[in-house]
Amino acid sequence: MAKTLLEAVNIEVRRGMGVVLSNHNLLAKQGDVVVLEGANGSGKSTLIEAIARLLPLEKGHVNHGEMLVVDHEGRRKPSPLNVSLALQKNGALGSERVKEHLEIAMKMAGQSLDFSPFLDAFSLTHRANDCISNLSQGQARKVAVLAALLPAFASSNPSIVLMDEPDAGLDESSIEALCGCINELRKAGHCLVISTHDERVKDCATTKHHLPSGRNTPCEPQQKGDTSSHSTSPESPVSPSRFGLTMQWRTLAWLNQNAMAALLTLGILMAMGPWTDSLTELQQLGFILAPALAAGLCGDAMVAMCREERTNAWWRAVSTGPPHSGVLPFLLGAVVTMASNFALVSEFSAINMFVGALLTGITSHVLRLAHQSTERLARPQAVFIGLLTPVLILPYALLLDMLTR
Amino acid sequence: MEGMTYLAVAYFGMIVAVGIWTYTVVQRSRHLSQRMDALETAVKVYSNDSNEE
Amino acid sequence: MKMKVGEALLLFGFIGIALTMMLAFLWAPSVSINAFESPAAQRIFYWHVPSAWAAFIAFGVLFVGSAGWMFKRSELMWRLHIAGSEAGLATGLMVVWSGCVWGAAEWGTPWDWSDVRLNSFGLLTLLAVYLVLGRGSQPDGVETRDTFAAFGLYGFILVPFTYVATRIWAIRHPGPVVGTDDGGSLNADMGFLLLFGTLSFTLLIVGHMLTSMRITSFEQRIEALQKTLDGGV
């Protein structure tokens, strides 16, 4: 008997001032293709995002397999199953390469496979090593769709595949390839939940789930796909910090944002001439550490970068959290403090370097968390979060006081 | 006396600021109340018209 | 137009504050000229301490409103959150501003980054600025309310922290004058005026919060009426 892979029980989800889903139920078993039908604004995307643990529930809960993964009391647990998804936005940074993004998506399932036949089917072979920003909108959409399909192909265990309008912007042959993949995954025992307006994709359904009523209509899938075997190899998942470091290194966003702030601060201090000898120990340390604090106060460039195409949401759904810069701010703080120590008092101090590393690292990560806490807002860019940055000056003053006492 | 002048200026500034703020809040409340009444009348007129049709 | 309870409280509170200021200026006893750099400026505390009391009430209301919205999803609690943040902003600015006025006269500088209470209160006020401006920048909705209610809850940690700050880190900010084990350092007239000022500020802030809640309910009703008209026109 087919195992239940996905269950949404009496869920209520609010968006803006309205209740989008109320007392809604959804059940998907191994080999099910549930196609979500309904007019624009009926709650198809909301249902997919709720299942993917991206939206908080007002009532009810969602199970993946037999385990509760999100409920109305705020519990949010990692899924025991492999979950892959394609949101309406592509969930990939422009600086990622096609091949790289697909490999990351598969590694989240703990497996990898040779995906060149899939690139062929979607006419992306010649673009495999390109950055996603160089692709057309349709090509970028194909990459997003493949990032949802490939982890299930690579996984030996039953997977949940969630796709929100995967057909949007795809050409005829790619929709055909998509339908073939859907049928193949269905036969392999995975479950798929797809929101679509395309009749060809609807024909792949085993169940049509109507929104907002929640009525289910069983169907016989019309298209037959071949089941082919894919040789897979085990891989370890990519952590959000490793991905963040790779992107920071490639884009040099840290240089533009954090390092420049530190260099400008140091430059201003140096422009005032040799004046540090006349200062007290506390004042001297305050100026030595000022560039490290300035670097940290600029926050983590990954936060703004990952708002592109809702990359942060994609990572939250498939990994442990959104990407971040990991150890980079700590390293930057150490280097910047070493430079300011030399420039201002012509000395090397390992303790100051260590304190500078902690100062930049902790400041940057605290600000990242503050920024990320506003991600749910309709306009996160316009929320004045910078007003809260002075919260970090008091610990800085107390730190200086403690170190020089 | 210099200290008392300083204090007088500070007190005066603060009391004026609180006065302006209080006045603004009351005015806003009254303005919104009038606007709400006007809208309620408009909605009633509209629903009466719809019923007649 | 008929005066509402909130407006009446605002009026009485304002008159009380004006009276407190007048009495502080003309009637309150002077402090020892040896104990302070600027004895006249010490009278600012008849404003500073009652407004800090009012600020704690406002931030308490903010906390209750934030928690009420998060756990009960109550419209009334959301109105309390808005009223608390606006009142917290106004009273916070009063406290910080009067503190700066006194600091400039007594310390020779309006701000001291190493003073824990001054800074923690400044941060509390900044949080209120953030809540008021940030909320204004977003469309109303459950996402906006959840986010700002969460900040309101976290921010409340600063209230007890600020309260105990001068007891733990007595760097420059004067220690408490009431609620201490030795019965405080105020004489009877000073104590009376401080109490009168505290009552006046309490009336003003309660009046403000009632009016603010009324304004929010008007705004919500207006939005609903406009939606009705949108659907019909």
C-alpha cells in the first residue's frame, strides 16, 4: 500500500489582512501527482508555501511522512523526507552557475546524478557553465524547475516535489520534457504537488485539488512516461554558510560593503595625523577597533543578495536556513584590526586581532538576524531596521571599558 | 540666574512640544471621526441605491 | 463636538504637567549648591522622572499588546501595541531630551556612551521610533503585525534592564531617588511635586493611548468602508 508522504490537516493561513486558506486539508501519497486548480488569488501558491514550511499557520498542522514539520503553535522542524521545490520566483542567485545550482539542489537530497540528459531535454547543455544572470527568463525558469525535479530523481527514498507554476515561460518542448519528468517521478513513487494553469501539465494529475473549496477530483494520468534508471552517488548537503562564502568570494560583495567601510574609517583616522600618542589607553583601543566595528555595522551582504528571486525562501525550504557569510566577517575583522593596529600605533597585538575578529563577526551576524527577521514583510527594504544598529554601540563601549580596566 | 534661564528655556520648549503633540493627536482623532461619518453615509446611500435597483 | 474620555484625560494631564513645571520653577526647594555642578538644572528631574514613569507604562502596554497579538490574534491587542509604541516614542523622547538638557548642564556633555541607563533608555526610544516608522512603511497585514509584535516583545527586555542599570553600573547617571532601601533622598515638598508630576504624566499618557486606540479603530473602519465602496463603484 502506498505510504502517505504529505498531509496538511485543517490548516488556516493568513496573508495580509485576509484569510487565504481556511480549514484546508490535503493528502498526497507515494505516486500521487496533485495538481492545484483555481483562479488567481485562490491560494495555490499559499498552499505550496505552507506545505514547504515557508508560511506560519494560524491553525492546523502539516506532516511530512509521519512527522509533524510545522504547526500553528510555531513548531517548525526539518522534514524527514527529501523536499525539493520551484517557487514562482526562481530561488537562485544571478551569480550562481547553472551546473552549480543544480548540483547544490541535488546535494540537499544527499545524492547526485549525471544530469546531462536532463540538460539536453530542456535545451540547456550549452548554458551549463553560464551564470544564471546571463540566461533569458525562460531559461532561468527551466533551471528552477530542474532544481525541483533532479533531487527527486537522485533520491533513492520517496520525495516530495513542490512546483508553483513550473510551466510559466517554458517553450513547447520543455513543457513536454517537464510532463515526461513528472510521469517518471510518479512511477518511481515520489509525490508531486503542482500549481498550474497549463492543460498539458494538468493531464499528468492523479488528483485535481480545487481551491479554495478543497474539493478533490481523482483522475487517470493521460501521459505515459518511461521509467529509466539513473546511477546516483552519495553527496553531503551544502551548508548555507558554505554557499554564502562561495558567493561572497565570487561577487566580492564583502569588499564593496564591509571592507570599504573599514578602510574609509581607518583612512579618516589616519588623515588626522599622528595624534594617537596623546590618547588614553581606552581611547586608543577605541580607535584601533573602530574600523572593525564599522565593517560589522554594514551587516551581511548575503541578506540583500538573497532577496533576489526569493533565494532565501528556497534555501529555507530545502536547507537549514538562508545563506550567510559564516566565518568571513570574523576573518575580515582580524585583518582590519591588524591593519589599524599597525597604522595607528605601529604595533602588532594578537589580542586586539582576536577582539576585532569577534567584534566584526558578532556585529555582522546580529545585524543579519535583525534583517532576516523582517523578511516576511511586504516591503522589507523599507522597514528602517538601520535605526536599531545603535544597539551595538553600548556593548562596544562596555567591551572597551572591560579591556582597558 | 543663568541656570534658571537655561531651565526656563528647556521647560518652555518641552511644554510647547507636548502641547503641539497633544493638539495634533486630538485633531487627527476628530478629523478621522468626521471622515468615517462621511464614508458611512456614502456607503448607506450606495446600499440604498443598490436595493432600489 | 463632545469631548471623549481620552481627550479629557489628555487635557487634564497637560494642565497638570504645565502646573508641575510652574511649581518646579517657582516653588520647589533648591538643592545644595555643593552637590551639583548646576543646581538649577537639577529641577529638570520634575520632568525627567515622571516622564520615565510614563514611558515604562507605555512600554508595558506595548508588551501586553504585542503578546496579545502574537498569542490571541486580538484586534484590541493590536491597537494596544500601536498605542503603546506611539506613547513610548513620545515619552521616550521626553526622557532622553530632558536627560540631555540636564547632562549638558551637569556633566558638560549631553550624551555619555559609557552610561548604561542613558544608552539602554536611548535604545528603548529607538525601538519605539523603529516600530512607529517601520509600521508606517508597511501595508497592514498579519506579516507586518507579527514582525513588529515580535520586536515589541524582544524590546521589552530592555525595560527591566534599564530599571536596574543604575543599580548595577552606577557610572555617571544618578542612582534611584525613590524605591530605595533607605527611603530615598527627597524632602517632603520635592516628593509631593514629583508625585503630582507623575500623576499628570500618567493622565496624559493614558489619555494619549486611549485616543490613539480610537484613531486606529477609525482607520480600520475607514479602510473597511473604502473596501465596501471599492467593491461597489
